[in-house]
Amino acid sequence: MKIFRLVFLSVIIVLCAVSCGRRSHEGQQTVRRDSTVYRGGVKAGRYDGYGVLTVGASVVYAGQWEKGRREGRGVSYRSDGQRIDGLWHADTLLSGTIADSAGTYTGELSRQGIPQGHGIYMAADRNYYQGMWNDGQRSGFGFALSPRRHIRAGEWKNDRYLGERLHYTADRIYGIDISRFQHDVGRRRHSIDWPSVRIVHLGTISRKRVSGRVDYPISFCYIKSTEGSSLRNRYFHSDYAAARRQGIHVGAYHFFSTRTSAAAQAYFFLRHSTFRSGDLPPVLDLEPTHDQVRRMGGPTAMFHAVRTWLRIVARRTGTRPVLYISQTFVNRYLPYAPDLKRDYNIWIARYGEYKPDVHLIYWQLCPDGRVRGIRSKVDINVFNGYRSEFEEFLKNEAVR
């Protein structure tokens, strides 16, 4: 909010007899000291009660005084014309309301009348923000709501939304995603000790706020089933059955190829995967390089193929597939497909501190986690919500 980045200067003020209220005409005096004039209540030689202080032709303050200091409600104007209906204590402006054609701010203020601390801003276009401010900009934890009910809760810096910084505890819902690489390590083949699997490390790629010991149960597991229209994960069916026996919610994912028909890929995935009632929704793993997208014919052609795959798989499984994409993909390509961003849940790979600003269902928070019972490094994921939200997600989005 650059409109708040102005140095506070005391200028013309409208007297606010209604807002601030006069105590009494008794003791009303006019006190002059050079160009400074005070008109209002005086007690024991000091300004007290309602009074107006002017310097030259400009009113500095109109409001309540106590023992010579501004105390209580008062009104002033900034040099940019912004009115401040404020609360003062010990001659210091603490909080107030500032309104103009762009919107209204109500909250804590600096001595100069700049939003500082906690405050609420309601824009004229109905965008809403409640949270922390620094030097007139959203900075710190805050909550924003757009007219379309899009919610952003998390940390802000210099008026830019960074995202939610998760606090990792045993209360969150964790999962893993695996492929043949959790079995084939170098030239050796390893089995997964499914009765022992628990997450014991959240990786080292990004900083994380973790409370307590990392020893989390695995609530969900996605297993790679197919890639393109010819590659299969030979461990899919055995891992699928073993995970289900441990009470883990299981889902299948397909790695999208830019070189073969989307319809052929969809039917190949459906033919070689298992989908039982209550399973997690299927996932389309989209990781094309920029050159691969170009060779497909650009983003428009790519998303035409993606929609074909999604429609076929949704029709057969009875539920919406989830899109697995990276933050780079979101930034570079998703603006070309606003319908997908609007209508589909996102599973994102983003190895930073802050939760991404998308319609998030899963967040792959690291590729180098450790799981007891698995020899290799493992992708660790967290569900966007807690137990009640997870149960609701399964109820509404699981395979029929």
C-alpha cells in the first residue's frame, strides 16, 4: 500500500465535536505562544479536555487532552489528505482509521501515522487483509480474502505474499511417493519392509520448523504405475497390496510423456493400475522440460493433451485426478490453463519454506527424506490440512 508511505505532517483538520466530544465550556481558554495557538480546556495551567492546537493557519490536533498531552480520541490529516481518526496516549498516536477511495485501514499506527503492527485493510474492490504491517506494507503473518473467496493465509514481506510456513508436528498428515527406485538402488534390489515404515527425517534441502522427534506414521502412499504408453513399474502391484495391508491409503500415478498420444497413455495407465473403492484419486505427473513443451507445439497443445488424459481417467475412476507439478511449472505454464488451476487439486513439488499459493492438496516438501523400512531416500509429502480435512477429502475425492 504505497499510499501509506508518506511522512506524517500536521495540516488542516476538521474539528470533531461529534467524534471527540467537548467536556465543558468551563475553563475554555485561548493560549498563544508565537505562531502556536491552543483553544480549548485548560486545567492547572495545562491543556485538559477537548482542545484544538494550531500552528499558523494549520491545525495540528483536534481532540482530547489530559495534563497537557494528547490522550484519547482525536482527528488529524496527513499531508497527502488522508484523515486519521486516531487514539492517542501520552502524546503518542497508537492506532486509528485511515480511509480514501482505494480502501480503509483500521489498526495500529506508527508515530508518523503509518500502518505499523496489526491492522485490517478493506479495499474498495472488496479484497480483504488482516494481519501484520511494517512501514505501511503487509509484512509478517496475515490472512487475505478475495471477492471470489480465494484465501491466502501465511507470511508476507514488503506487500508480497510468501506463503504459509508450516510447523511440522506429529499432528499433521504425512505421506510418501515411491517408484522402482525405492527398490533398485545401484545394482542391488531391495524390498520394502512395509510393517516397519515410518518417516524418520524430513530432508535437508530446505529449512523447516519441527517440534519434537520426527517419527511419523505414513497415512498415504502414491506409487508410480506407468510412464508414457509403454513403461510399467514392475513393483506397483506388490507395493500397492502391501501398503493396503498396513492400512495406508494408496493411489497410483502416471508420468506424462510429451511424445505419445494422451489417450493412449490414459488407457495404458488404466489397464495396468489398480483402482479400488476408497483409493486416493489418480495423479498425472507433469514434468516436461521447456524444450519438450516447445516440440509439442507449446503450452496450448500440451494442455489439450493433458485435458484429454484427465477426462478419460476421471470417467473410468469416477473421480477427478490430481495434477502433480513443480513451482516452476506453476509460474511458467499454469497461467495458460486457468481452468485447470480452478478445477483441479494440485500436488506440488516445492522445496522451500513456504507452502505454495495454489489449490493445494499435497505438498512434496523434500526429495531426500528418510523412511524406516526403505533403503533409499524418499519423497516426503504433507497433506494440506489435518485429520478432519483428510477424512473429508477421502469422502469427496476418493475412487468410487
